[in-house]
Amino acid sequence: MTAHVSGYRSAADEARFPPLITPIRLRERQDAFREAERAAQEAGEAQAGAGSLFYVGRFELIEFAIVLEPEEPLKFARKIFFAGMNALADALAVLSPPEKDIHFRYPGSLYFDGALVGGGRLAVPEGCGEDETPEWLVFGAMVRAGGMREMGVGMSPEITTLDDEGFEAWEPAGFSASFARHFLVEVDSWHERGVSGIAPRYLSRLEKARGQGAGQGSGRRGIDGNGDLMIHEAEGTPARRVPFVEGLKKVEWFDPLLNEPRG
């Protein structure tokens, strides 16, 4: 990795990550998502290739982003987002207290026991057409880990942290490495079966009965060819469509002013 990539690698960190993943540890207040996006855009030797995973060492927030190099047109390739969400939930489940619910609000909000804890988002090259194969994609995620109450910051009942929920010991590199392992399993399933290999697990964690405004509903759900959520409320009636691309752009769980999960 050249000096153009604003981060550093260590043998100790790399030993924790699976093969095919190149971990790059960032300073505490760097932005993993933007650093990964910037590095993916760089030309020549400075470019971060597929499997480069940028993560930040912060005690109150787990933050990481991975660079991908898809082989399909954008309209198909962006559905790898669902694999990222599955891997994020699986990494959380490893540390989770038993019998606690981990679920999604479509497309990228992550909830634990009914309270927002973080989410995932996707960066796409500007100007890439739906039928063009993007040179790169970046999947990024944040999980609110702790430190809020210690700093005297109050949170609403709809917001939580790993510390508040009694999670096992965690730290940024370990969580990011766990995500990477689960993500590679998801990618293998993607390569073998396409979106049909990852969509059922994503849908199984999608929240239900939140009403029309939340875009979830309680009917039978499916993922359309372009990633839209299809909700079949009753037999013989048209399915309700919740747009995928629009949801990715809104990133409802994320506060862009604070660069962290909302709340």
C-alpha cells in the first residue's frame, strides 16, 4: 500500500483478518467510508483494490468500509449491499447476549432489540450508468458501541449502544475482522447463487408490521431484480414496491452533520 492511502497496516492486525482482506487502520477521527471511497478512486499504484478494508479505532463507535470490484453491471452489482448487511448482523450476533433480536429496517438501518444501533451504506462511482460495470463499490458500516452515557449524553429509547445492551467485550479490529469473515461467506454464496443466495437471510431479519411509512409491512416480502423490496399484502393484489436506490441515497440511520448514527 502506498503512502497515498491514509492509514497504516501492522502484522498483528493483518493476522486477525481472513485471506483476501487487506486491513488498513485509520486514526481515531478519520472517516473510513470516505477514505475507502477516495482510495478506490485513485489511479495507478495508489488505488485501493478489492478487499481493502478501512477501519477506525474509536472507543464509542465501530466504523469500517470495504472496497469491492464487481464484475456485473451496476443494476445487479449494488445488490451486494444485502451481503454486507447480512455480514454486519452476523458479526453483531457473535457478541450479542442470547435471545436478543437483531433486525433491519429496509434497506440499511440496523436495530438491536428494537433500538437503532447503526447501519450500512454504499458508495458508487459518480456517473456510472445502470448497465455499466462500476470500477469499484464501497460498502461501509457503523455501529454505536458505547461511551455516550459516560460522557453525559442522553439517548432516547429508540437509540442504543453495544455497552448499554450488555454485549461481550469488543474492539474495532476484532469486530471488523469478524465482519470480513462473514462477508467472504456471503460473497461465496453470491457467486454460487446470485442474490437468491443472500436475499432470504436478509429478508428473515427485516422488521415487520411497522406500517406504510417504514416501508416494511407485514405481508410476504421479496427482493426484485433491481433490489427493490416487494411486499405482497394479499393474494391477487399488486405488490407494493419500496425503491432500493432511493433508500440507499437517503441513508435514514445516518447523521451526515455528526458523521455517526443518528440520535
